[in-house]
Amino acid sequence: MAEGNKPYKKIRAGQVSATIWKNESEKDGKKFDVFSIQFTKSYGVEENGQTVWKDTNSLQANDLAKAILVLQKAQEELFLTKEV
């Protein structure tokens, strides 16, 4: 993702999220949108008495239901409301 590029939409369930990115592409002189999904889980670590938030794509078993939910919602957003 390009620096300064803002997500099209972010879907979150607790610390698990799916971020939809929209980029423009061109083929044979025709411009079209390309959507991609970035899946992450946020977690906090203590550094110098402060909580610092970091991202990972590693899940624990209790994260699976949230992961399924945010990915299904991302799919709904793209398939039901956009032409992809």
C-alpha cells in the first residue's frame, strides 16, 4: 500500500480486523478498481510503562470466530455492494 493511501473500509471485531484497500489499475486503456484485503490482529505490549500496539497475522484458537466474521463482512462489502 502506498504511503498516505487510506483504507477503503476497515471491518473490526475486537482486535481482529480486515482492511479493504482500493487501487486503480489499467489494462488495454481501460481503468478499473482492484480491491485487496489485509487481515490483521492487534495486540498490546508494554514498553517503558506504555502500551504499544502492534499487528500480527498469527491467530489463537479463540480468534477464529472473529476472523471468520470480519472476512465474511469484507466479502459482503465487495460482492454485494461493489462490482468486482
